[in-house]
Amino acid sequence: MPVTETRPDTKKEKQRASSFERTLASARSTLVFSEVLRLAFDSFRASKVRFLLTMLGMIIGSASIVLVVTLGNTGKQYALDLLASIGPNMIEMQYNGGSVSGMIVRMGGKYVLETADNLAYQLDDQEKASQYEGKHVKITGTLDRTTGILHVRTVELMS
């Protein structure tokens, strides 16, 4: 089936088509802001549905970008506020497989665990440590590297 080109029938439609053609031809060589506006206006007059759909797409695209950025910033701020509400000294990191063995001895008025490598770790539970003074034990817990204190979770007597 051959495609036939439809020509504008009325004088007004011919004027619109020729105006659009002129604007498009001049836009190919140089784009001045007034020509861009004229091209947009002529495009609007030529095909209102296409123009409105394009406008709608631009609005939805811009709104979705604003929404995603806002959600990202809100989520970031929520996480920071949540961490701030806990307090700076309330986060505890634990190493579950942390155990060390040695002998509990009294050093400088405090009970410490002295390892075979001659390292000494101060124990946080002095009362529990006093029960094992002079004995070889295996202690499971967490070491606070800033203070050097070993936070005792369990104490096992070694033979």
C-alpha cells in the first residue's frame, strides 16, 4: 500500500507548517533562545499530545530524581540519628572466638591474666578472678584494646 503524504488544507495549517519548517531550519544552523522558544511553541501547536506527553515525562523524571535523593538523605540522617541516640561509648564489637589461656596472678593490686608469652591482661571481673588466683585458666571474652582490659565472659579451669 503506497504511503501518501497529506498536505495541509487550510491557509492557517499551511502557515503553521511553514513557520515550523522555518524555525526548524534556522535551529539547525544556530540556536538562539528566542528560536528555541519559537520551536517549542510551534511544536506545541503542531502536536499538542506529543508535547504534553513529553512535558509529562520530564516532570515525572525530575520528580523521581528529587524523590530518590530525598529518600537517600532521609535514610542517611535516620541512621546517623539512631547511632547518635545510642551514645558514643555504647557500641560494642565482639569477637566470638576470642579466648586466651594463662595464669591468674595479682599484680599491682589487680588480678591479671599472665600468658605464656609474658603478656598481662587486666581482668574486669576481679571477684571472679580472685577465685582462680594462681591457677592455669582459659578465659573467653573480649579485649578492649584502648584500656587493655579483658572483659571476661567465661573462665575454664585448665588441667
